[in-house]
Amino acid sequence: MGNTKSGAMSKEILEELKMNTKFSEMELVQWYENFKRQCPSERITKEEFQEIYSKFFPDSDAQTYSQHVFRSFDTNADGTLDFKEYIIALHMTSTGKTTTMKLEWAFGLFDVDKNGYITKSEVKEICTAIFRMIPKDEIWKLPSDENTADKRAEKLWRFFKKGEKDRVTESEFIQGVLANEAALRLIQYQPLK
């Protein structure tokens, strides 16, 4: 990963992260120093990631969702995130403009079995994890067709115009979400302001 002799991040990784994230060089260097301090092994386990992630949602149950987020960013499937995977995760899950890249990541999140397609049961699984992040005092404010995890999953699935046993491809997912603001809202949790 980095240059272990000097303890500095490699130039290649720094340049790649500057190019592919919204973070500046100074921010990345600071993130890396903090990362090394908190994770001397330069790896984050799923449990450590869940603990960090839950701090972003103190009034919610983010454990299940954070497991799915972790899975989607553990690109080499070694059960840990290195600094690069961690920064990409922060970048992709942070608020900001919806890009095709973020929707590609969201597709990977919903593609639980990593077979290249999303099924209705996978939509339900992720919608349930997202729904658990919504604080109880916000649920009553949701539209009546979105106030349970099952209703949210049904509504999202209808946007793709698919049958019960059909599958959604990545391009169908991206097109379906981009074409409908409600679908975009259903694939994420944005705390009420």
C-alpha cells in the first residue's frame, strides 16, 4: 500500500485518490496520518468500520447497513479495508452530487451476492438495512407508501418495472434511479434537517 519505510502514503495512491475523490492532497495526507494512528496495521476490520460508521448515525441502527457498505468496499474480499478502500468508501457515501460513479457503487451495494444483477429480495434486504437507520421519531414523517421497509422496497422495485422473479442490471438500475427522484431517495438515508 504505502511506503512502509517512511510511513508515507505512496505517490501513486495519493494521485489516484486526488483524481477520484473530492479530497485535496492536504486532506488526504491528514486522513492518512489519522488512519495510521488509529489503525497501526493500516487495515480496518469490519467491526472497526461498523463502530466508525455508527458514529455518523448516533440516533440510528446503522449496523446492518454498515456491514453492506463494508462488503461493497472490501474489493479484494480480505475482510479488511486498506486506506484506499476506506477513503473511497468515505467519498462515495458522503453527501454530495449524485454521479454515475456513486450509482455504480450503489448498484454494488444492492448486488448482495455479487452476481451482476439485483433481485427483489436483494432490494428488500438493503431497503430494510437503510430503513433501520431512520430514527423512530422520523418514521412518522415519511409518506404512507414509504413508512415501512417492505413498502419502500416495493416502491423502489416498481420503478424498475420488473416482475417478482426478474433481475435488474447495473445500467437499468442507474437509469431507473436517475429517471426518478423518489427512487434516489429510497436507495439512501438522508437525515432530516
